[in-house]
Amino acid sequence: MSADPSGPVAGRRPRGGRVLVALAAFVLLALLQFHQPPRFLFAERSPVPVPPALVDARPAPDAFGRSGHVAVRFAFPGEVADFPIEIQGDPSRVTYAWEPVGDTLQPVASTLPRPIGTGQMVAPDAPGFYRLVLSGGGYSRRIETVSLGVMVPFGEKRGSRLNGYLIGTYRGERSRASEPTHPDGFIEIRPEYLELPLTAHLTVGDFVTHDGQETWPRYAALDTRLLDKIELVIDEIASWHGGQDRLDVTLDVHSGFRTPLYNRRVPRSALDSRHQFGDAADLAIDANADGQLNLVDARLVSLAVEIVEREHPDLVGGLGLYALGGQSYVHVDARGTRARWQG
């Protein structure tokens, strides 16, 4: 019998199979022509670049005092400033600079950026108030919540004046006392500083002597312990009202810093009044939140002062209660020893 010529031939694949293989090859070539394969399929893999460590710097919680509401630190020109900050990341990548606050009458250029190193920052050479600017890791931040006040050393006072401002003479300047009987220095006050916050409730203007002098700049001694103590007293009063959002108190500073010359003109003022040293203030606070400032408020403020001194013995000082001519207020200071009186 002869073989059927239309049947399959031994050892050959069916024609349909060859067609399918050719079609698949054509499709693959088309895909390769119009599609660029990822490089990682053919090239050697390289290490994935690691982004630089993030750097963040900001004031430490204790930069704002124990109350958490003090908005100023003090330093002398060219000295290391006590300005606590926290740094997350590599400190070697952080720089700092000081920018003067406001449009000063005698503009002071910003300091050049310096490496922050171990966290010790040198104060500017010129007196005034400054903002800290921190840079590094692709960011720059101006610290607005706390400023640096660069003081004028007491030794720059000449006779009874400092840079034209009449201060008078401290008792310690006329004696040979073994302990200092005058402040270490003074903050320099210009008109643009008057509204600068010192705390949540106090400004620079609250501590200008009411002596009627019109010359600028003016000068005042000021102690941050007093600022912290006043804010702690306000916190204590706020806790009596629930403590929510801190009581929006009405506060009036009757007297902050007094020059020795002006202090001698204040009736019944002590010759060694703490107002001359910058650690005392006469305050009226609406402690019961009734919209009035009277003797009831003064007694409540006195109670708050007693509580704060009990909790913070290092802030102990003088407390005087006054009710004169229809005005009631309290004297608060942080002299370091306990004193009580009524005026």
C-alpha cells in the first residue's frame, strides 16, 4: 500500500507548529523594539544613596524658665550665652547667628554664622535684644519665642550716668562692702523694644523707670528670677480658676526698675529698695477675675506668692501689701531672703 501523501511525514513537525513559533518570535521582537527594558535588568546594581541625616534644633524646655513662660535670656557682650537648645541630628552641621530685634535707631548688623559645636553660643558684642537663627540640614529657623538681651556691664557707668542716661549712685559705689551692692549690668532699652515680650504677661516697657527722662537709650537692671516668679504666681492663681488656658488676668505693673536717683524721690521707699537691682516689681492682679483691682485681689496675690515660695525656696524674697489712696497692690521681689510688711 502506498503512503498517503497528505498524511504526516515521519520526523517532521506539523506546519501549524512552525507557524506558532514564528508568530511568537515576531511578537517578542515587536515588544523589544517599542519597550525599553529597565536598566537594572542588564546593569550591575549600585548602592542605594542614603539621604543625609535630618537636623533639627530648637530651644530646650528649660530655656523658658520653670514657669515655661519666660521669653528672654540675658548675657554680657562676647560671653557664652546661657541659651539652652536641643539638637536632633549631627550638631556639626548646625550653625547659629544673632539678628537684632526691630529697626534699631543705631542698626547693628547680624552676626556671621558660627558652628554651634557643643552648644555654647557666644553673645554679640553690641548691647540690645537679638533673635537666634539656627541653620543646617537644608533648613533655617529664627527663634521667635525667646530673645537674648545683651547687657551693658555695670563698669561702663561713668559717675551717675550711663551713655547719657542719668542713673544716680548706688550705695555700694560709696562704700567698700565685701559683697556687690549694685547690679552686674543693665539692659539697653530703645523705643522699638518697649513692646518686646519678656514673659507671657510682661514687656520691656513694664520695667522702664518712670523718671520723666526723654533721652534714649534708657537702661534698667532686670533679673529673670523675678520674671519667672511672677509667671509662677499667675499660674497659681490660674489653677484656682480651673487652670484652663491660663487665666486671662488683668495685670498692671505700678513700678518695675527704679534708678537710685528716682528711688530717692519715691515716698517711703527704702534706700536699699530691691527695685534698684531689677529683682522687684509692684503689681496689681485681678486675682478673682471680677474686673476690679482691689484689696481682695492683693490678699489673693499674697497667698499665691506664699505658695510659690514654698514650692520654690530659691525664689524666696520680699512681699509687701499696699492699700493707699484707693489703690491696692503687692510688692514682689526675689532677693533671696524672706521679708514681709504692709504699707
